[in-house]
Amino acid sequence: MSGAAAKAAAAMPIAAISLRSTVWIAVTLALIAAPHAERLPLWLSGLAATFCAWRLYIARMRLELPARWLMVSIVFAGALAIYLQSRTLFGRDAGVALLVLMISLKLMETRTQRDGMMLAFIGYFLVITNFFYSQSIPTALYLLACVWLITATMMGLQYTQPPADTRSQLRTAAVMLAQCVPLMLVFFVLFPRVQGPLWGMPSDAFAGVTGMSDTMSPGTLNKLVYSEDVAFRATFADRVPPQNRLYWRGPVLMDYDGRTWSAAPRAMRNQVELDRRANPVRYTVTLEPHNRRWLFALDMAGLIPPRANLTVDHQLLSQTPVNSRLRYDMESYLDYSFGADGNPNPVRMLAMPRGFNPQTRELGLKLREQYGTNNEAIMSAVLTLLREQKFVYTLEPPLLGAHAVDDFLFKTRAGFCEHFASAFAFLMRSAGVPSRVVTGYLGGEYNALGDYLIVRQSDAHAWTEVWLPNRGWVRVDPTNSVSPARAEGGLAAALPESAVLPRSLLPSTPLFHQLSLTLDSIANAWNQTVLGYNFETQRALLTRAGFDDTSWRTLAIFMIAATGIITLLIALLTLRNRAGQRDFALEAYRQFCDKATRAGIPRRDTEGPLDFARRLAAAKPSAAPAAGAITNLYVALRYDKNNKNNRLQELRKRVRQFAL
Amino acid sequence: MLAALKSQFTDWLQQPRTPEAGPIVLSQRRVYILPTRHGIIFGVVLVMMLLGSINYGLSLGFVLTFLLVGLALNGMLYTFRNLARLHVSANRTMPVFAGESAQFSLQLTNPGELTRHAIGLSRERRPQGNENYTDVPANAAARIAIAIPAKRRGRLRPGRLTLFTRFPLGLYHAWSHVHPDVFCIVYPRPAPAGLPLPQAEAAAGSGASYGTGQDDFAGLRTYHAGDPPRHVAWKAAARGQGLLTKQFSGQAASEVWLAWALLPPRMDAEEKIACLTRWVLDAHALRMAYGLRLPRLEVPMASGDAQRERCLEALALYEVPS
């Protein structure tokens, strides 16, 4: 091995990396890796930072690099630690951790200019790993600056004499990158997109996104409320319906184990069966990736988007987890009825775990006795009870014991929407009324700037549906009985004034609010056009642009042609003959000579300007001062390096006025 | 189109195999460019980034990859531009003795507005890593030298040289061959010191001293056994310069003919030339007047630096074996 290395070294003696380049490369890599710092294990972030500083110290003090065996053992120890922490080396997080580990060690082994180049290449690769976690505009701008720095670093590695100033290095790198933008745009638009991954993705590729879950226990939703993350955005074809009708249906939960409501696998339907009463509301949803399968639609969805299914309980499910931003057109009937259709599964819709909440069950039986089979009467009796018994809507509900519903209904009487929904559904089942919990979002904020509705995680909500014999499933929102303001004006309006609001709900100054809406509309445009550019949008765009055929082959031909044209244009721009610039002084002087020739005194080929001026003055004494001035100006402009451009105008003027 | 390609190919084939006189312009046709090993690795990295972007549907991954594709193409233009249109002219080359290295230097003139960075000069098509590099500022000139070992006396021509650059990104290697019409005179390697000078003509038969009188101090030479002690430069010895012998040249002993015929016939031609070279150097050091007599060639009697050069050049070029 050492023999082969020695041979390679002999074949190409290698320039050692300069201190300047070492600093550039270490700082640039640290900047690229910086956004990973919060996601990496703490020890790794610390290790990487230490190595970076150590390498700079070594370069500064001209010390020896640490021994190879030490580095190799650190690599193995680090890889082992990563494996133990994430139980794999091939997931997204583990992969990034491994890459950062390798880079920090490579930095400690960087001796030559060639090593520097390798680090620069890995730097570009490290940039792309950041996009797994965020592709927002600020991230994009930050990483663009990083790309600029690596490019300048690569350039710095090529200098053989220390450059006069850093600015020209940065400027050249910026110009080079800016010239690539047209080609990048053409490629971005035309490069054929494919549907779905080429190979498998690590299971954690899109982990770490907040969102709904398919279970609900006390505390699930009010955690979501603290998140300002956008769940989805919706653009309406016509007017946005009023807030209290914006029930965005998500997971439908039917099974209750005494604490947690959960959804179970269930049958699909092929078509929507609804009594459609009014015209549907048409809109387009752009769903943020949440790595689950459900799609959100206003109650009640009137169509099934492509590559999605509808469950029997009217929940839209995508065929694959939504792990990239998804856009779908939707129509919903806000006034709907299932009629006789939505026949419930009585066993499941009435099932209750044994041994839980005895008081509530007793109350249910009492209601049943009182109202008989009049489900509707039972329902309104309970709603009245909730309203009259001074239940409190709060973000910080008291803890509940094993009999959660009993505690809530009879002791604490304070809760968040999930408590109300859960208790109501349980009480209904106790009274023999089929019921289920529906989770989703309620309301949303209208952004007038982009004319769309933003629905955030903080709009998360839970409500119930009960089955009435002739109306089918009917939506009942028990929270609404306690706090009508929740549906009317959102969460902030519903909470008592004394409540400590999460940051996401804090009222902000109008200016700040306007700013945040503006930023969101920019982010939305970015998501729709840049990040959302995929197989479908590409086809739509190209068809609209007049491409009859959007096959690989056509696009490849267009891309090659565009590459040729753009490269040619840049070549013309960069290679144009700057040496062959027009010599305006010479042109003016030639005009002067032409005038003399016309007057019968041509300048001889071998005659210098000064000699010619003397001969001219002898032949035509009257023209002597003018000719002398022109000659002096011309000589000064052409041959005196310190004297440039400013006197050209004077020369031209004098030549124009010159007459024999 | 085909004809143009063909003519370009023939141009390429006829690239300066023969020396070109005068300033050479590195026209765009003479500059070639190929990716370096780093360029190929960069290409592989780009393919990996593209596959990753496709697999994970990373829009910004596509943006970055395509930006870097553009950068790779643009780098080609920049590397090409860094070398093209330089004007190259060869500087005068100072003579050297065989066994030394001849320093050929080229004057690179940049007629453009952009500084040319990291231009290297090599004898090989592929640089070996020990080349000299220079920057050529805008509208200015710079000098770049290459050392070529001079093994034998005669005229040493640098042959075809390669000017190359990898600036700015190191992804491409642009090069151009130049074959400047210059040569370096390589003087013969002198025989080891100590060979006595032939007897001066004027002092023929009268003195034991070889062309060396005792009138004027002429300089110092290393002490040889048998030198009279009063000629030893004791002061110099006291300064730690070792034993040196003062030499004096009398008017009578100041002219000497360094003749081929004086050397023993058993020596071969190259040995004789080496001896004559040594004599020229010694005679010059003693500030003597000397002439050189070779078969069919004679350098008349004279002294001084010009004479030294004349004689050494005559010896350098005398019947150079091809």
C-alpha cells in the first residue's frame, strides 16, 4: 500500500495546501454543516467543531497532523456510536451523521491541494443533504451563499501565487455562478421528472414533521396547538366559506380503549355517496408533507383525488404516505346528508372498554331511559348539559385519572377540544347512540395577498359524529356548545383572557402580522412553483408551452440545444477579443491624415507623427499650430500610459475642426 | 463542416514540431482542453447528486445540481480563456557549461484586461508537479522559466514546450504547445583544474613558470605542492580561506596560444576540448591574452570577457557530434 502511494506521489508530486486555503475550506464546511448541528447528536457536533478548530490551529502553528491510526480509530468509534444511537447507518439522520463524521476526519487528513479539492466536492454534496430537512427560501439563500464560498475555495486552491485580494476571487466565483443561472433554469424546467423514487428511501427520510396522528388521547391536540407550522394551504375558486363551516376532515377515530381513541384499518369505497344539497365549494389544497396517508378536505368531500381512496367513514387516504408537498383539486358539499346510507356498524360504534368511567355509563343509561330511542333528544340534552354546567375551555387542562371521562365530566370540567369530543362520544355510546371522533382542523387564516387560506397545526381540532336513524352520520361539535367562539374566531378568541397563550397564538402588531402574511404568500408561491415542480406540473407546463411530446427524447434534444446556445452565448461574452478593442485615438488621427492627404500632403509610411507634423508645418505654416496640437494629443493618448481617455474628446474635436 | 474539422485536425497534427521564430500568439486554435482527474470526479459527484435529487424528489437538489452542471461548463470556458491569446516570446538564454541546467525563459504578454493566473510551463504533455507557474497581469508581461539539463556541449534547444493552466476551478487542463526558435550554447565541461597552461610564446624556453611571470599580481589559485612559499597568500590563509598561491603575470608571459596540437595525441577529441576549455578558463582568470587554435579553426589572440565567450563558444560548437 505504501509502495503504491509512493509511486503515485512520484508520478505527480503534489502541492501542499496553503494556510489560506485551509482556512477557507474549514470555515466553508463548518458553515454548510451548521444547519445540521441541531439535528446531529450533540457529541458529533462538538467533535466536528473541535476538529475544525484543531485543524485551523495546526495550520496556523505549522504543526504536524495527528497520526493516522488515531484518526482511523476515531472514525470507527464514531461510526459505532452513530450505529448504536440510530441502529442503522443507512437512514437519513445516520447517513448525514456519518457524512459529517467523515468530513471532519478528512479535514484532519488534508495535506495537499488535491485533498482540498476532494473536500470541496464533498462540500457540495453536504449542501444537498440540508435539503432533506428544509427547502425553504431562507435555507436556499443560505446554502446558495455556501455554494458561492465553496466555488471561491476551489478557485483559491488553484492559485500558484497568493492573490492580490480576496474580493476578486469572490467576485469571479459569483460571476461564474451567475452565468450558470440560465442553464440551470432551462435544465430545471426541462429535465424529465419521474414519479416516485428510483430506489427505496430510508424509513426516516421524511421523519420529524409535525401533524395529526391517527390516535387521540388527552393532550395530543393541545401539543399541536403550540406549533406554528403550516398544515396545508387552500385556494378557493370562489369565496372562502365562513370560519365556522371550515371543518377540515382528517382521521376518523372509532376505537376507544379507555384513554386513547384510534383508527383501525377499514374498508374503502369507490365513490362518494352523499345527498348533495347545494353547489359544491371548489378549491385546491396544497398539503405539506406529513408522512401519513390522510388528505384533508372540508366536510364533506365530493370527489376522490387521483391516487387516493375514500374510506367507508368518509376519510380520504392517499395510496402512499404524503412525503412531499401534494397538491390536489377538491370539491366539498358543506350542506350534506348521508341519508339512510351511512349505516353504522353497531357493534363497533357502540363498543366501550369494560371497567372504565362507571359514572358516565350510568348517566348514559339514565338518558336512555329518559328519552328512549330518540337519539336526537339525547344528543341535545347532553349538549345543554355541557353548556349549562360551566365547562371551561382551556389549553392547560388538569390531569385526568384512570377514569378520564368521569374525571372530566364530573370533577375537573375543564378541557380542550379533545376532552369534549372524547367525553361526548363516550357518553353517546353509553346512551346507546353510535358515535365516533373526527380529528382535523377548524378554520384557517385568510391571506388576502395571495388569496388563499393558511391552515396551521394550531388550528387542530376534534369533534364528533353521531348516527341518527334517518339522517345518518351528523356532525356534532361539543366544543361549540361550551365555547362558540372557537368556531367563529379561532382558538385565540375561544380562550379566556387570563389564559397564557402559546406564542403561535399571541396577538401581534398589525404591521408584523401583515409582514408574516406577506412572507407566507411568498413561501406559498415558492412551494407551488419551485418545490412543487414535479411530474404532473412539468407535463402541464410543457403542454401549455406548446410541447406536443414531453418524452425523454424530446426534452433531451431541447436541453442539449439549450446547453449549446447558452454556452455559446457565455463563450461570446467571456472570450470576446478584448485586445481587439477599437483604438479611438488612432481612428481620429487617421481622419486627420486623410484631411492632409486630400490637401496634397500625404503622410509617408515610414514617417512618425512628429516628423509628419514638422513637414506639414513647413508646407503649410498656417495649419502648424492645429496640426501640432493634434499630434501632441495623439502621441500623449497612444504612448503615454498615465494619460488615458480624458483627452480623447479634445482630440476628436480638434480633428473635426482641422482644415487645410 | 467536415472540411473545417479536417483542416483543424491537420492543424493539430502539424502543431509546432518545428521551431517557430518570433513572438507566438496562443490563438484559440492552438489551445486544447480536457478535463482533469478532478474534473472527472466532479462529474461523478454531479451524477450522484442528480440521482439523489430524482430519488428524493428534491427540487432544490435539482437546482443545485444543474447550477453545478453550468459551473462545470463555464469552468471550461474560463480555463480556456485563461490561456488563450497570450503572446509568447523567448528571452535570450545565457550559456551554461555541460552538466549544468540551461534556464530557458519565456516572456508571456497579456494583451487583455483580465489577469491570467497560474500559467505553468512544462516539457511534458502532462505536468509532473514541479513546474514553474506565473501570473500575467492585465496588459502586462511576465517571465516564466524552465530549467533543462544541459548534458552535452553544443546548441541545446528546448524542443516543444507546453504552456498549461487549470485555473480557475482545476476541473480542466488547458494547454498549448510552443516551440520557440531559441537555443542555449552549452560550453564543454572543463577538465579538472590543475592542468598546466602551455608555455607562453614570448617566454618560450626561458622560464619554468607556465606563462606566469612575477611582475604583476594577477590573482590567486589553489596551492599546489611545490609552489614557492613566498608566493603563498598567508593573509588569505589566516582568514581561513585555505592555502592559496599568488600568481603574477609578467608582460612577457601574458600571451599564450591554446592549441589543439599541444595536447598529447592519446587524448580523444572530447578530452582535448575539455582541456582546452580548462585552459581558456585559467588563462581568462589570469587575465592573459590568449588565442585558440583548433584544426581548421582559429580564434585570434585577445583577452577579456568577450574573448572568453568567443573561445568557449568556439569550443562548444566545434564539430559537435550529432
